[in-house]
Amino acid sequence: MADYLHLKNGTDVRGTAIAAENDPVTLTDEAVLAISAGFCLWVKEKLGKLPTVAIGHDSRLSAERISSLTARGITSQGGKVIFTGLSSTPSMFMLLQEDFGADASVMITASHLPYQKNGLKFFVKEGGLESAELSEVLDIASTLSLPENAGSAEGEHRSYLEKYAADLVEKVRTATGEEKPLSGKRILVDAGNGAGGFYERLVLRPLGADTTGSQFLDPDGHFPNHIPNPENEEAMRSVCEAVKRNRADFGVIFDTDVDRAGAVSSAGEEINRNRLIALISAILLEEQKGAYIVTDSVTSDGLSSFIAGCGGVHHRFKRGYKNVINESKRLNAEGKYSPLAIETSGHAALKENYFLDDGAYLVTRLLIALAKAAKEGKDLMQLISGLPEPAEAREIRLNFVPGVDFKALGGAVIEELKRAAEEAPYLSLAPNNYEGVRINFDKAHGDGWALVRMSLHEPIMPVNAESNSAGGVKIILKELHALMQKYDFLDVEKLR
């Protein structure tokens, strides 16, 4: 029996699809064949019938090979296949909400990871698979022994991306009451050579936007210009410079498979992380006060006060887009209206959109607000003019010594830091913290906060720190070093 659990990454399958230096292939033909066959059987058990499965992919070099293998795995168990070709991850879920003819779907993507990586993301009509459900699929896959020539790579070829984009266009037109509400606006897209180039052609142009200055729209799995990742400094610098160079009114950047996004103001300033969360929160809170905005754990105190000032409740939770989505769903089930679950990474899921983390939908919501603001003679950025921003912010990733039980040791470190924060007069624990330990430092000892947590999947302890004063982060990290230098299983020298 093969064990495919090593390819599990949260709720996705991920591995190396193309051999690279010191990075051998792990997403083998055998693995893809068995896992896709396992998914077909899992869906068959769930639905009580053999499924038709849609298969889409982003621009990765290994996409065609893995698409073919995925189809063979599904057809080997009696399922049928619809190839949608170049697709976004959100579109592969949305096609299941319509009469497209598919019972389930597979998106072949590894998000922003390097060119040699790839993976599989699975959807049913109710949403993406949860971690436990993916484990069930992998368990089924481990019991299968398929011949090399199993199944057929034949299937129907039918794109859905055009319909997905047309629905976004219609949403903007309905919300603004205009056929071309972006006329007179220069809005550029940076797709990073991923799958997001369609947004410029199929959404912005039909809405009347001048898209001069858009860049890296053509799919290219070598990613020759920059990593398609709104969190990447080089990528954000590139799109910010493009906005300034072309005197654009707004800039948009997507990750490879378009489930995440960032934006740029007309001044060439990033609308990312806390700013992005603040902007979409302000838009939603104008529509309904008292809403709960669920974010990951590393958001700033300034964001909390901003959301409160807009009439909302900031609810910090654990990192991981599934974590924030499920927490927002839980709050809604309790009768606490929560329209948004969003991470600082750019993953944003709105209740009105099936709680699907969809970068294109998020951007579309921002463009509706942009069009409305322009009609009133206002600047969209006025919505977040009151956002308090830290003087400094930094993230450091501390490595564990190889071979140790990092989960147990990391948990013990966090508990000891909680006790230290309770005992020291200049420290205090942040209330309502759901991940790791978040410690507030008084003005004389850094004037800010630090969050120490465990990575979701790796033997790493990330530390996030923010300060309201210049030089404050260095003081905070120095204080943490003093508290953590006794742990010989953890490399804390980066805190110095």
C-alpha cells in the first residue's frame, strides 16, 4: 500500500512535479493517478453515482501532464471528465453552482510556489474539501493498485472562465447601474504570468476601463518576471511602479490561480495586508454596521481600532484560510453576522459569494466602490484615511533543530511565554487570542506587540512584531530573545 499523506498540505495535495536541483519529483505519475482515482471513488460514495469531474489548471509547466493523469485516474473508476483548460481556482468551484454538467472538480495548482511544484485542489458543490475529507481521499488512494495504462485521458473540452468573468461584469453593472462604469479610469492588472490575465480582457475592458500598463498577462509557467504572489515584495514593487509609470487610477495583482489578490492606489501605494482588510471591511460596514470581520492572527491593533470605528467587530482567529472561513461560518451560525473572512495573505472569502476565497471577486467588490466613489467626486482611499498604521513591522521565522518533536516543544514554549507575560509588569497578554501567544509591550519596552506561534505545517516558529515607535521592533525582539534564549532546540539568534 502506498502512503500519499506526505503530499497533503492542509486541504490540498502538493508536491514537486518537475525535478529541480535538490528537489526530486514527489508528485509522481503513480501518485496523481491513484489520488484522482481515490477522489472519484470518494465522490461516488458521497453522491451514490459515478461522477462527472471538471479538471482545470493554472499556467504551470506540468499542467498538461497532471491534467492527463487526473483524467485517467477518474475514468479508470468509471467517472467522466470535462477539461476546462486554463482556469482560476474560484471558477472551478463556481461552475459547480451552475448547470455546467459537473458533479465535482479538480484544480491543478500550487498557488505561488516555484515553477517545479504543482498540486491538486478538490471541490464538491458544498465547497473545497476539508482536511479530514482529503485524508479520506488519500486513504482510498493508498489501497489502489492501478496499471500504468489505467483509464483514458479523453474527455469533453469546455471552458468556463468566460462565463465566470461575464458574471463579474454583470455584478458591477447591476451595482452601479451603468454599462461602462469604469470609463475614464485607467486600471492595470499584473497577472505575474499566472492565470489572472483574463481579468484585464474579460472584465475590465467590457466595463470601459483603460487597461494601459497591464503587465505579465500571458500564461508562462517559468514565471520569468516575478513570483505571482501579492505578498512578495518584488511582485508588489513591480506593480506599484507600473501604476506610477502609467499614471493609473488603480492597480490589481493576482497570485497564480487567482484565489488571492492585492491592489495599488493611484499614488502607487500598496493596498495589501492590513490596508486591504481595512478597505474591504469599510465597504462592507457601510452596508451593515455591527458585522464581525474575521481575520488571521497577525493583523495589527490599528486595524482593530479602525474596524471598531467603522462600526464593526474585529475577530482575530488562527492563520489558514480554511480556519478563518470556518470561524466566520461558525459566528453566522450563532447569529453573529459575519460577512468576511480574510487573511493578510490576500485570501478573502465573502459570505455573499459562498465563502469562496476568490481574488477576482474581492477586486470586483473594490472596483464597484471605486466607481461609486468616482461618481461622487471622491477618492476610494478616503475610506481608509483613518487607519492607524504601525511605525514598524517585521516577521521572523525561527527554526527548530532537526529531529526534535517540534510540535510538543513549540507548544511548551508558547505556554511558558504566556506565564512570563503574566508575571512581567511591562508585558500583558492580548485578549481573545486564538493562536500562539500575543504579547503587548509597554512604551518603555517596545511600544507594540509580538505574536509567537507555530507554523501550520513546518518545523518553524514564526514571530510577528509591530511597534508604534521607530526602533520599537528591535526592542521587542531583544526582549523576546531574553525570554527565549534558554531553548537550545530553537535557533533564536535572528531575534538579536
